[in-house]
Amino acid sequence: DVQYTYIDCRVTGAEADTLIRHCREEINSDDKVLVGFTIGDIWISPFTYQKGEKKGQPGASLKGRLLYISMLRINGETVFRALPKDTAESASSDIDMDRSEPA
């Protein structure tokens, strides 16, 4: 069963930032983007709804720092998979994606 949880993330990992920037067009389109990731420093940010049927009611959003991306799929095609931790430490830090450069 699929569950959706919305988390407002600031991308702070250098490799994660590069991957997100590389796939920006797909993320902002109707493409299906699936990401395996690690988030750190999760916190709750309270707010008050400003409009809609919940106007004036309290709410909360989850926030965190996106640190690491382990896998990235676009429309069912795996375009990035991180090396296992022990292999990744000895490999170069270059990102190898099976995709063309962004437009």
C-alpha cells in the first residue's frame, strides 16, 4: 500500500543537490519520480491555515534536511543508484547517471 507523507526538505548533501538539479525538469513535470533518500534533523513547524476550509485552524508541517539520495527512478526507469557504502568510500565522487545532460 502506498502512503504519502509531505516533508518540506532543504537539500544539503552535495551529491543530492547535484542529482536534484539534474532532474529538476522531471520533478516539476507530470513525470513520476521515486527517490530513496535519507533525511536528517527532522522537526515539526507549527502554523495556522490562512485560507480554505481549515482557515484559522492550527496545522503542522514536517521539515528536515535532505542529506543523501540512494536511488532515483523516473517513470519506472532507474536513473541513479548509489554504490554500497563500503564501495562508495573508495570510489570517486563523480555522479554517473544513465541520462543525457539536462536541457
